[in-house]
Amino acid sequence: MISRIIDERQIDRLRKLLEGSDRIVITCHLTPDGDAIGSSLGLAHVLGAIGKRVTVIAPDAVPKHLRFLPGARDAIAFSSYEEYAAKLLRTADLVFCLDYNEPKRVDRMERALMDSKAPKVLIDHHLNPADFTEVKISHPEASSTSMLVFRVICRLELFDKIDRAAAECIYCGMMTDTGNFSYNSNEPDLYTVIAELLRKGIDKDAIYARAMNTKSLSAMRLNGYAIGEKLELFPEHSCALICLEAADLQRFGYEKGDTEGLVNQPLALPEVQWSVYLREDPEQIKVSMRSKGNFPVNRVCKEQFGGGGHLNAAGGEFKGSMEECVNILKASMTLYDEFLPKK
Ligand code: 5GP
Ligand code: MN
């Protein structure tokens, strides 16, 4: 079986909290990705199977490419049902915080979350978790929160309660946070867990096709345009940059999720160590970064854009114009040359 990495005291506390609770709310971060949704729904299925009344609340809607996951349509978007979601949080006996490390990652839901008197349980793999939960299961070395949720379920002796639906959600999170097991994916336990999930009946190839390899024609053309016309290289800093302005997005009828995975593509170039994608959204510039090796894009995102994330995958938001954002980025590049591999 898989190794035991989670502290027994956290598991004990969680077990006691679960015993005393009936109404459970599971929350995840803003613009939820496959891991946020997969871990939340996976846990929801298992807690539902032991008779709990469980609701998943995300700060905003489940993205289209994840709506096939069992239970996704029952998840509540705080942005659309603010009052109802706040009431659920207020009347919950227990609140889970999955795939985020600090309350501000739930954006406008922060107040409703922090106003809830229910004990909170964090399960997450981002660095530097804040102290805002009674139980803190934080493992930055874990490749996904979904993998941690699987571990927690096993430690609670609920493995038998994982049905096919739960397994699909957990697998989806493990897969998306490792780029279909192409990075952060050398941990042998990962493959033991995948084998167990396959035995629960998942079709991993179908989940990949739905969650990671489905695009509209216009999205495909937008990605082609981005690589063909908008990719800029900064060889002296081993950096690649793609900026998509509002007009670009409009031209290709951009919908949320259409450029998912775009930021990873320049990393295929051997000379590129880190890749930046800037997207002009209506209210801000969305910053997305990916890197290879030890190049800390979480540090760049934090120091330059007040964001954060993981060593090799991070993001942030910039309030201002695209031009200002690009200028900040360009001016800061030399600060991070020290992290490039020696030539
Ligand atoms: P993405 O580029 O896919 O939006 O984000 C990659 C990772 O960076 C996410 O999994 C998340 O950990 C982190 N991240 C993205 N945006 C933000 C942000 O605004 N603030 C923080 N702290 N982390 C972010
Ligand atoms: Mn994650």
C-alpha cells in the first residue's frame, strides 16, 4: 500500500470533527481547476456515502471542461448564489478548505468563509499555509490536493466508500495538476493510487480526453495564433512570453478555459526555462507562469504581482494595463537570472 505521510494527530482531530458533524461544506479556490474541483467532489462523494449532508461551494462556476465530473452540476458557485452559499457556510458543522493555503484565495467568498463558526479543515499542497483552520493537512511536496484527499480517505478507513464517481473526481485532480503525469509525477505512490482508482472502474483515457484534450475550433485557432504570432523569447533570461490582449481574445470568441495549457507549451523549447502568459481580462491582467527545474515562478509571481503558487506553476493578477504589466515583468527578469542553470 501507499506510504503514510499525514500526521496521525491531524487525522485523529479530523476523525473526531467528522463524528460530530452532519452538515458539511467543502470549499476550493477561485477559478477552480481540475484539482480544486476533483478533490472537492471526490471528498464530497465519500462523505455523502457515510451519510453526511455535503455541499461543494466554489467561489465561481465550475469550468466547462470539468462539468462532466459526477456531482459537478450540484456544486454551488458563490458568485451566482451568494446568499444561499453564505447561509450554507453559516449553518455548516464543518468546513473543508481544499487546494488553497489562505482565505484570500476564495476571493469574494472570504468573509462568508471566515464568518462561519464551523471548525475548518485544510487539505492542501501550496507553500506557506496560513493559520486559519483547526485541522491543517498541508503537504507542499504532494503533487495534488486530490492525492492528499485520497490519502486522508484511506487514513479514515473509508477506502471502501470510494465508488467510481469519487474515483473519477480524484483521478481528474491528480492528472490535471501533473499535466497528465508529465511533471511533479515521479512519486511511486501516484501509480499505486492510479491502479486502485482503475480497480474502482474509472476510464482514465476518457477522463483525459474530456478534461485535458477537448477544445473548440476557435480555441484551437486562438492557441495557434498565440504561438504563431504572439510568442516572444528573451534568450538572455531563458524566458518565453505570450500576451493576449482583449482584442485578440475577442477576435477568436474567447471563452474561459480556451487557453488552458497554453503557458506550458513554450517549455518544450530546450532554451526556455520559464514561460509567462499574460491575458487581458475585463478587470485585470491574469498572470500565469510555468518553469522547469529549480526556477521559482512562485517567487516571481509573489514578488512582482502579489500572487503565488508552486515552484513550477504559479500565477497572480495585475490591476493595470497590459503595457505596465509587461514592463514590470521585463524590468524584473534580471533579478531571477541567478536561478537559471549555469551555462
Ligand atoms: P494558473 O496559471 O493555472 O492560473 O495557476 C497555477 C497555480 O498558481 C495555481 O494552481 C495556483 O496554485 C497558483 N496561482 C494562480 N493564480 C494565483 C494567485 O492569484 N494567487 C496565488 N497565491 N496563487 C495563484
Ligand atoms: Mn492543486
